[in-house]
Amino acid sequence: GFFLDIEYSTSLFKESTIRHMVSHFQELLHSIVVDSSIGIDELKILPSFDRDLILGLSVTDAGVSFNSGSVDLGNDRPINVRFEDIVLDNRDFPAVIHNDVSWSYDELNVYSNQVGHLLRNLGVDSSDCVGVYLDRSPLFLGCLLGIIKSGGIYTPLDTQNPSHRIGLMLSNPSMTTLITTSDLLSDLGDVSQSHIILIDKCSNELRMSYFNKGGIIVRDDKDILSMPSDNLENQNKL
């Protein structure tokens, strides 16, 4: 046999928390001993009581259930369709407020429709990832909804991530389209996406630089705002 001593800071952890962690470790060791041939992804860490508690099969000592059963949230339609129904009854109400910018539900829906129509015109479908390399703003939210409306796969690219991490994600061949701004695009350097959409104005110099690199046509805010504003035909399934 063997013994395990655990030292911990009582100012940071309660004894009950440590005992809980020990029970997880014991369950892990037990899983290994019972069947040494199973893979790491099959090892168990939760004791049966914890599993039953999470699944709603048991209650705490205080009689509280963590999972009392299924709840109907009304998710019987894709999120874009549900959003469009909400817009019908709340057109002029604020949908998003960021700093000194406020968009109504109608404004958000119109912009997302225009983004969605542009993406569909570029051939984006359910097999295409659309990278969004933007800071948070109403335009960011409009692009997210536009991607969902187009049927494409929304793929967030955090502007706070290291450049090599962003470059790795952009190298994914399924990411056919990138949505960003002219400043952020300049910081990225070379990209291989077939389509680049800027939510602001693109200078002729920047547009030509990407066209000369690989025949990439850069679209900007004029191309977005020239698109139809009506709702797209739903492309999504539950």
C-alpha cells in the first residue's frame, strides 16, 4: 500500500473542498485498478454520488436537486428565426448599447441581413467557417448574426490572442472568409482567405495589395450596405 499526505492553505481552501478533491483522486485510482486496459479518456473521476447529483438522480443533504429534469426553453426553431420574430415586436427598442452607440432591434437585424446576403453571394454555406477578427461593438454582433443567417460557421478570432495563434487558426482550409477592419487586417499581414470583408472603408492601396498577392478581392462597408435588408431564407436546422 501507499500513503498520501496533502498539505494546503486553510486560508484558501476549506477542509470539505480538499476531502472532495481526495474522493476524486480515489475514484481515478479505482478506475485504473479495475480495468488497466481502458484509455485515459475513459477513466472516471466523479464518485457515483457526484454523478447522480449532477444528473439529478439524487439530492444534496439539504434536499436540493442540481438537475430537476428537462425544461422546455422553446428552442424549436433556429436562433436566427427566433431573433427575427423578436424583432417584429421590438423594432424600435434598443437591442445593443456599446459606449455611445445604440442600435435598435431593427437596425441590428437590417445590418445582419446585409452581412448575411453578402456572405451568401460569396458562396458561403454550412461547410464554410467565417472568421471574425474584430473588437466588440454593435457591428461585431451584427456580423455574428449575419454569419448565422448565411448558414456559415461563426469562428471567433480574439484580437487579444498572439499573432501566431491567429495565424494558425487562419490557416484552416475550411475558413474561406475573414471579417475584420482595415487596421486589423494590416496587422495580420498575409492571409489566405478567398474572401475578406472589412466593416469599415478600405483604401485603394490596401485593396490592391491583397489583389496583387493572390487575386483576393477585399469587400468593405460599401459592399455590405449595398446588400438587401430583408430577412434571408433560413439556412439552419436545429
